Amino acid sequence: MAYRVEIDQDECMSSGRCVADYPAAFAFDDDELATVLPTVGNLTDSHLLRAARNCPSRAIQVFDDNGNLLE
């Protein structure tokens, strides 16, 4: 299953946890907010869910194939 990932920019507090844990999938933009990189699809679904769970502001949102919010 291929999950879709989004970051709620209004919730992101720039902790850098996602960037540190998964630098191939997340980076900081010019405003120093986390952003999803095109290579996020290289992460396993379990890693995506872990990234969302580890986000201190819960800004990372993971959706299943049907658009249901998982994390």
C-alpha cells in the first residue's frame, strides 16, 4: 500500500525531528518549515507512520489509498 504524506504548515513547529530521522523524505523550506520531498515514496509505510507519530506538533499527516487520515 502506498500512503500519501502531507505536512500541515500551520502546525509545523520546525523541531527538525522528521528531517533528522528521514532526511531523504523531509527537508526545511525557505521559511524553515518541514516539507515533503518527492523521494518520500522511498520510505516504507511503517516509516511514514513512525515519522508522523514522532512529530511533536503532529504536523505530519499520513493518508491511505482511500484518503483516510491514518496519523
